[in-house]
Amino acid sequence: MFRLTNYMKQIVEPTPVRLRRGFGQTGETVKPVVIWNLTRRCNLRCRHCYTTSADIPFPGELSHDQAMGVLDDLAGFGIPALILSGGEPLSRFDFFELAERARALNFHHLSLSTNGTRLTGDVARRVAELGFDYVGISLDGIGETNDWFRGVDGAFAAALAGVRACKALGVKVGLRFTITDDNAHHLPQMLDLCDHEGVDKFYLSHLVYAGRGDKHRGEDAAHVRTRSAMDLLINRAWVAVAENQPLDIVTGNNDADAVYFLNWVERNFGDDKAAHVRSHLEAWGGNSAGLGVANIDPLGKVHPDTYWSDYTIGNVKETPFSALWTGDDAMLATLRQRPRPLKGRCGACAFKAVCGGNTRIRALQLTGDPWEEDPACYLSNREIGLADETPRLAVTTFKGKSHDPAHRFI
């Protein structure tokens, strides 16, 4: 996650650099934010759903006792944050029992990621009473655009009612918007909606090629639309910081955003400011898969992040998460390297220390090789320090996937 507003503040109120854990900078054990997909069941059918969820029961999900055991292990391990997600997490039969246990275990930060359509009445009150530090609600456009994107008529109105119910109860709320060619034109209205409803955070997510998101990757936002979206977000974040406005803006799943922002700082504020911001961005290090972020899926499988469903480190039904995460898994070790063994434009990029190689799953899905360049990097060769004639992958060339599992994770 690229915290645009936080790094924007470095321009006007510089602070000392804090080294990020897990890169060999501080000697501390890696303790990731854990995104736990409690269930695959969901009342919506979103076009970009990385878990390919549906409103049916799925066999093999963790039992109540198994899930409680996972909570105890995560708390004992000392993870910095726990995000309860899905599917739709509120669809799980024992959601509130698990949430109550998580709150009792006193996780430093406890969040709920939901589609928002069930956050009304008693459900919203119980969520507020549990004291979630943050509730993220997904909206992918205004009105019918969101409903088409999410596969159910009335989803926009129901989610907006959930936003209002939470805000009325004093819950910190964020909106998550996945940008594609079909909804990019709604971004200004989404930001206006945040202002109108008093939303605390806006999260722009770039499309990741996983689950239905892989099926519909042809709808990914064109690079020119992505750049326009970032221009709008940067301008809005600058106004918010300069005028002390409350909206926090972050982006996810395309760490080239940090490089795009850094180039903006250099153009507008000069080399000294850019050098200071870059020092903070390099301490952050970009893509967090396998290091600052981990995933537990509904079956108990542990992955480097939510999009790495084809690579499993182990299963919490058999081995505690804490043991899996601190074990000798080869993929985790490689993901934690800095620099990673990147190829193509990503390997030659002058900003590897800033973005960390971006989102490896897109490269894997298109080429069969997780270390190839990320085709969603929208920066020009010149912007990443390469010669203009340096070739880049043609996305249309790689529509198939490798059928050799060994090759896929070399």
C-alpha cells in the first residue's frame, strides 16, 4: 500500500526516516499485516474478485475451533494488524464470535474489509461496539456502474447505506475503488462522495490478475487513464495536506505510483525535497508480498499475499501461521530479497528500491515467470532511468499461462 497523503506530508513537515522491518535493516523478525479471508461466500459477484466468491457454501473452510486457534497464534506472534476479509466476512456463521475474540486479544490494529451491503441496523451497531479501528467498504463507481461491476442491482445504494450507518456510529470508514477502463471516469465523483459523506480514507486499487480479475484483465485501465487518475489523486492529496483537510488517500497494487509521485515532487519542489521523500520511500521499500503482508485463505492456506493463491506456504490446519512465516520457504525468502531477482524493465529500473518490483502476480499470470517485468507499470522508459529504445513486454503477447508448475515459480 502506497500511503500518498503520508508521503505528501514529508514535503511540508519533514520527519526522520524510519527503517522498515524485514529488509535486514534493523535485524527484527518479519511480522506482517495479515489479511484473513474468513470465508469465500459472498452476496455479490464482482468482476475483479480475486477469490472468485459466490453466494453458496464452500466446503473445507476452517471450523470455529480452528479459527479460534489461528487468532491465538496470530496474537502470540505479535502481528501489527489483522484485517478480516472474505468473500463477505459478515457471511461467515461465527463472524462476531471471531471478531469479539480478536478484540479481546488486543491486536494493535483490527480492520474489517466488507462490501458494506449488510452494515445496517444491528449489524452496524455490533461492528461499532466491537471497536474496529477501520472498516473498508468497496465501491467501484457511482450507481449503476457499481452495480454492474459488482453483479447485483442495488449494491451501490446498500453499500452507501452501510457507509452512512458506520459514520453515524462513529466508525472510521474508508472507500476502496478498483480502477478499470469501464469506471475510471467515476474517480472524480468518488472523491466528491468521500467529501460529502465524511469518509476518512480513499483507497484506489489497481486491478490484479487473480480470480475473476484475471479473467477480466482485458478491462485493466490503460496506462494513460492510470496516469490521469494519479494526477487527480496527487492534486487532491496536495490540497488536503496544504489546507489540513481530513481525507487520507492511499493506493494499492501498483507500486509504480510511488515513483510517479517522486517524479512529481522533483518537478515541483526540486532535488532536495525529492531526495528526502525518496529516502522515506526506499525505507518503505514498495511491494510487501511475503514480507509486510501475508494472507490466510478460507481453507487455511497461507500465501505471500491475497493474490498468490497458486502458491501455498502451508496450511494453518496443520502448522501454526507463526511457524510457517518464520520457516524456510524458498519463495518467501526470495520475495524478501532486496533487490529481488527482477528481469526486463523492472530489473533495469533505477527505482527498484522504491517500488520493490511492483506486483509480481501480474508478471506471473502473463508470462509464467514471477520475476519478469510488471506489464501494469505505466511509467515511460525515461521516467525509470532507461533508454527510450528499451523494449517492454507486449501484454497482448502473453494471454496464456504456463502449464508447468515448476517453471511458474523459478
